[in-house]
Amino acid sequence: MSNSPQTAPGDDAEAALLQRYAAGDGAAARMLATALTPRLYAHALRVLGDTAEAEDVTQDALLRLWKIAPDWRSGEAKVSTWLYRVVANLCTDRLRKRRSTGLDDIDEPADTAASVEQRMQDAARADALQKALDCLPDRQRQAVVLRHIDGLANPEIAVILETGIEAVESLTARGKRALTQALAGQRDALGYENDG
């Protein structure tokens, strides 16, 4: 895809906000950022495992969107799909740069409604999942996070990862098998014996 992305018919609201921003409407940019930032940040956090890096990637992706806003055309990709692709590429770049360094632990936000025991168990589960995700090859991790955590459909993931739908299916299936295997020995320790 070129540097002047295009929108699909189902992306009218996001594309309209982007076009309003390009015409000088700052409120439209805030509305678009408010709608997209949580999803982009969550994806970057799951892939990178670092809150500061996830924030940087999310901000960089949005800055790139604002720069190309005047060139946005209708017809090819959704605004959110284009942004996911940018986030995926930025995450891949960062992962390549830090291959020799370990990932920092993620501080999971506390849920004030949950008991201390439940929060500890949730944190242990999230930590175990993040460690297992960190062991996956980059493309598998991206595909698994996009599909099973972000809830995107395979055709959209194929566009984001610039690959075919069958490749996405293969990446997610292999990633899921690897995660299952990595987490299998921790089932009791993570409190899944009663979860079925």
C-alpha cells in the first residue's frame, strides 16, 4: 500500500473524521484519536510487553496518520486497518532492535472491584501469557495478538501483516499451539483447575 492510504466503504465514520481533520477541524482529530488509541495501544503493549514503548508506538502511528491525512482517498483500506499496519511495523522494528535485551515486566493495572487474591491471580495469568507471547516468533505473535486479543478478522490481519489469509491462519494456528504448549504445565499454578 502506498503512503497515501485509501478507505473502504465500511470506514465512513473514521474516514470522515480524518477528512475533517485534514480540513482543519481539531475536534475531529481528538474524536478519532479517542476512538482508536486504546485499541492501538493495547495491541502494541501485547506485542512489545512494555508500556512506555507501547505509548511511543501508538503516538508515532497517530502522528503518521495526521501527516498523511490530506492525501487520504476513498477505496482501499480502513483508517484503523492502516493504523494497525503502522503499529505492527513499528513494533517489529522495535523488537528487531532489542533482540539481545530481555523484556521488562508489565505492570498490570489493578482492578479495584476484584479481591486481592483475584487480582494476584489475574496478574499471574497476564504475566504468564505475556511471557509465552514473548517466546513466539514476531509474525506469530503479531497474528495471535491481532486475532485472539484484538479480535480482528483474518482478512484484516492479512492486510495489516501484508500477507495472505492462509498465511494468517497458519501463523495464528501455530502461535496458538505454541502458547497452549508453553502454558500447559502452569494450569494448576495459575488457578485454572476449577475453570474447566
